[in-house]
Amino acid sequence: MQSLQKYAKYLPTAYSNYPRGYYVSLILTRKVEGEAIFRTEGSGEPLNREFVHAGDADQTVIPRVVISKRKQTAVERRTGRELLRRVELLAADAGLNEGEPEPESIDSMIYGYAVGGGGAQKSRVITDDAFSILPATQVVGKRQFNAPFEDGTMRHPETGKPSTSIGTDEYVRPETHFLDIETLKDVTLDELTYVLGNILRSSRYGAVSSRVGKVSNRLLAICFSDCELYSNLELTQTVWDHLKAMSNGDPTLPLTDENVENAVAQAMDILRQRVIGKVTAMEASDLTQLHEELQTLYSDEEAIKAMLTTAQAGYKK
């Protein structure tokens, strides 16, 4: 990973039990590609949303759809665990929240674990709720669902009783953009590579993700620092102000990727001034190269297994 080697001085060379203040912030857009339902599981419950100020300058209060922090990392963690099982670095029957964790796996050491009888690892992935750029009034739709019997009708073919499986679901419309920052603390180069792969290879989020929930994750920037940066909400509000200025009015669905990315870049420049600490952003050319290197790495199973094996060996005492 030559693109990351240039920034190796901003990462620890080996895992340590003690915090050392190496932070990596991954600036992401999560773009809904079909329909998605972000809510607490359970039929008929509404989408998660919060009333917040539209922007930093624009103090209008609007409802925004929220993807909860756990709903994001849980998907990406499972993506990583699938890979670890495939390359035989995680037991085939080791399940999340089932039995004893494997404390020396890269999954446990990055995303954390706890054992009732003793032993724990705090997650080194610091997350926050992701907010839609546009208000819920624009990006939320409703869809009626039903479950007909085998004869294609809503009445039982023998008893004639009507089906009770009918209702309405709220969903997030296609081409809705969410902004998110995942902050990694004290991760090595190999650990960073693993987390990046998990994010970029994950594509289904939210409830009913086997049928809806297709999401495209795009990595817009990587920042190395000695502290946390700004929040997802601050970034979303500042981006809103820029999009509003660009469109001479409230931005509307659908937003273009180019406009969102330009607004994020401008917002990062402004918000950087609020950070009390050292911040180094990866250059655009290196970010492009990183995408290419990740594609090459993850297409070679032996290479990815060797990298993960090396990373896990660093946890052994």
C-alpha cells in the first residue's frame, strides 16, 4: 500500500494496550442507491429522524433522517468477519454475541469485545449518527406492503379470511446522501487497510436489507491527526450552507455527487479552523491511488490473508 506508506509516520508501528493519540478520520458519503429503511427493527415503526438546524448559517429547524452509529459499524464488522472466516482466520462457528469471542482476532481488537468472566477490548472505531443532507420532508416516501396467499389474493383460498399482513412502511428515497465520519484510534497501517476494505465492500444497510437498503459508500477524504475532528452534524450543516449558496435557495433531491463532494471539501476547510491540534489530509492523488491499491489487494485472497495474518500476529504477547 504505497499510498499509505507516505503517511506511515502518522500511524503507530505496532499495537499497544495504551492510548497514544493517533487518530485517522475517514470522511464518507453514504448514498442510497435503491430504497432503504433506517429504523429500530419492528414492522410499522417510523424512520429514525431528529429535528436539528439546517445549517450553521441557516438556523431553520428541519427534520433529518438518521442512520444510527451501530447500524453502520455492525454491517461493516460483519463484512470483515465474513472475510476472516473465508481465509480461515476466524472460526467458522464464531458468531457475534454468541459464546466466547476470539480476543486475538483483528475483528475483536479493532471493533472491541467483552467477556462476562473477565477480559475486554474497547472499540477503536469511534462512530456517530449519520445525518441526511436534505430534510426528511424531501427524502422520505411511503410504500404499502402486503403478503398475498399462494393464489395471489389477500384472502385465504379455503377459509376466505382476509390477510392481516398489510401496512405501510416509510423508506428513504434513492439518491439520498448521508455524511459520516468514522474515526479510528491508534490503528496500524494493516488495521487501517482492513477497516477501509470493510467500509468500501459493505453495501446493505438498515432494516429489510435483503430486499432494500442498497447503499454506496464513497471515501472522500482521510485525515490524520492527534485529536478527534468535528462531528457528523457539524459537517452536514456546513455542507448544507454551501449547497444552499450554490443553488441560490434550499437544495433539493436529487443532489449530484460532484456538488456534494465540492461542498464537503469547502466545509472541511472551514471546520479545520475549529480543530485544536495537528491535522494532515491525504492528497487527492494519493486517495485515488489508494482506491486502486485496495481493489488490487482485495482481488488477491492470498495477499489479503498474509496481511491479516501479520496484523493478528502483532497482538500475541
